[in-house]
Amino acid sequence: MTDDLTRLANRVVWPGFLGSTVPAWLEKELGDGLAGVVYFAQNLQGDTAELSRRIHEVAPSALIGIDEEGGSVTRLETATGSTVPGAAQLGAVDDLEATRATAAEIARRCDAIGADVVLGPVADVNTDARNPVIGTRSFGDSTVLVSRHAAAAVRGIQQVGLAACAKHFPGHGDTHVDSHHDLPRLDAPIYEITSQHLPPFAAVVGAGAMAIMTAHIVVPAWGEAPATLNPQVLGLLRDAGFDGVIITDALDMAAIRETVGLGPGAVAALAAGADLLCVGNPTNPGDAMLADQDERDFHAVRDAIVAALEDGSLPIARVEQAATRVTRMAARVRSRGVAPREEFDPDAVVRRAVTVEGSFVTIPDAETAVIDIRRRSSLAVDSAAAHVVRALSAGGTVIRLDATSISDQEVRTAVAACADAPVLVLADMLGPGSAQRTLADRIGRELPNVTVVDVGVPSPPLDGVAVISVRGAGLLGAQRARRMLIGE
């Protein structure tokens, strides 16, 4: 009986792993019915197509997922920056065909390395300007706009034959806490949530999305359990007619790991109605990561499920239902044919998305000083991506300042170092009252010929300082801003 329950539990677990080859523990579990794996950047350092081939050789029905959104979030192009538009850029252009074509291109690239599930699009409506985890990953702050573009992106991904996984239900856009580090709360009244944040998910259901990912957020109007573990919240998806796979956001995020714990969280998520448990990225603990972190996290989840099945606290029928949905999705994506080709011009989309407030002075096509005041990169978003500052500086001086803890002396030193040349200030959170806005405004008053390049969500204009709004930390946007600055 235990072997049967282990195999059943494996069918609903979706772990990350360390390295760019299949570790022995993973190969064993794949052979024993594991649902598949999720790729992160550390897995893509070698021949990823061969890695995928080996996984599918061991387990033909295994689902390989990848967190590939374009723009500020990429796994395929972590080192160089994404070469497709991001969601905020697509929302600014507001061309549904461009969004569909971009999503299809992302799916083709994922298909080329053997992936089966694209963890996108983001269907969150970014209504809180302080949001540290969504921001430019969202198509915008309009429910109607996000709904249209999320549906178009689902159609683009799935026309290639991969599964789209829209995220993060019931909506992560009105939070100002990163669930990778803490447990956010969405204190808005129910009428606001249902009118502003749920419609994009209804739209992706209508577009045929095969999967939807949960959010680790507490909605007090629906109880104190995080949405991932809340049967009332997940039941809203089934009530809306969704019969696809409900995938949890990564269970190793602090919002779950540091509250209920990996194992109990996994059992609670299944009991609440989730179908596939994303265990997460084993590199998330950083310096505290153990050499076998991937295997440890997997067993914490899988063994807790088996124990709950054995003692009857988790009904076998519930897990069988979840496994059936996962198997059905796997059969659908594994039967896909050759991905269709089509013309795609990402530069044309980004050119339309990058805008300017104010008048900037054209700079020489030479090394350029950049004062980089962006936030540090997080586990979700590479806010401080090096490729952005490399593209803007063209080899020039780069001064990194932390806007939240900077001293007057550090500002004076930076200003003095840049006094004799045009200066770019690189920011990603310039909202009213923000530390970056205060610092950018000061630098603009103290130095002539300053232009701010903003790779975050566009904010109100700065007094007397031109702002180029890129709407994302992808490579193409940075290159476009550079070309504008030198007058091309």
C-alpha cells in the first residue's frame, strides 16, 4: 500500500533541482511517477535540450515547466537579458496581436529546449505602485487591459502546443510585500477584489488556459489561510468553470516555508483543491542552501503527503483527482506537433513601448556615466540586472547607490565623480514618496545634463529632469533607451 501511495503522491509533486544534469534521486523519482520538474536558471547552463530529452526518456509523461515571462523575468536569457518584450511594454503598446505573437515566441523558445509548461502569463492587475514583486511583470493597472492581454498571451502560448499557466490567483497586484520573504495580505473589500482582480482569471479560463497558479497571499475577507491553502479561494476557480490544473506557487517561499512549513503546506494545498505542487527553487536559501537542498525539499513535501494519505487526514480520492488532471494536461502537451514558425519583430514592439517625459540632451556615442539607484534583485525579479547598466553605460563609469540607506557624503562623492559629463540615473521605483524619487530629484538638481532611465512602472514626471520610461529590465528596452540617448 505504501508503494502505491508514494507513487500517487509523486504524481502531484513538481520539484526544482540542482545542476544541469539529472541527479540520481530525481531519476529514481521520475521512474516512480513523479509529475516532472521545474527549470530555473541554474539548470540551463549546459545542453538543456539534452537534459529535457533525458527526463522525457526516463518519464515520457513528465511535465517540464519553466518560469519564462520575457522582459524582467527570464530563465533562458538570464546572463544576457530577455530579447522579447515584457508585459508592461506590451500593455503600454496595447496591441493584442503583438502580445499573442510575443507569447507564441516565448513558447517556441521554451519548446526548443524541451519544456512543456510556460509559467505565464502574469494575470495580476498591478494596482499598488509599491508592489515589489509584480510591477512591470503585469500588463498594467487596468482590469480590462490586463484581462484582454492575459487572454491573448494564453492563446499565443497554447497555439504552439505548450501549456500556459496564468498567475497568481486571486491576484497579487494590490500587495506591497514580496511573498518570497513574507506573507502578504490583501485587505481590500470583496467587491473590489472581485471587480478588479478576478476578471483577468475569468478571461484566461475563457481563453482555454490549461493551468493557473495560486498566490501565497492572505485575503482576510475569505479567511486567514493563504490563498494557496484556502479551499474557499481555490473553489472560486472551479465555480468559474475551470477544470484545468491548479498549480501552487513555490512552496519553498517564505510565505509558506516560514509559516506552516513545506510538508504541512503541501498537504493543506492539496486538501484545499490544488493539483500540482511546485516545490520551488532549491537555491532560494542562498548561503544557507545545503548540498542536497533539492532532495531534502522534495522529501519534505512528498513524504508529508504519503503520511497524510496513510493516516486518512488527506483523502486518497482528492489526490487521485489532482493526479488525473495533471496526467490529462501532460497527455495534451506531449501530443503536440512541431511548433509553427512566424515572423516576429520584438524591437518594433519595444520601440513603441519606450516613452519620454521632458527633454533630454543627446549624449555622445561613447562611454557614459551611470548612477544606478535600482533596488537589489529579488528571487522573482532581476531588478538590478547587469545587462541593463552595461547597455546604457557602454563601458563607462557605473556608481551604485542604495537609495534607502545613502548618506549625504555618498551623494556628494557620486555627484563630484560625474560633474564633467552627461549622466544617466538608472531607477526602477520612482513613485511618489519613494527613496529613489527623492534621490533622483536631488541628483537632477545638483548636476546638469541628467537623464533618468526608469525600468520600473512609469511614475509622475520629475521636475526639470527628463525621464525615459523603459517599462522593464529586459535587454531590448535598455538598448532602445541607449539608441534614443545618442540620437539614433
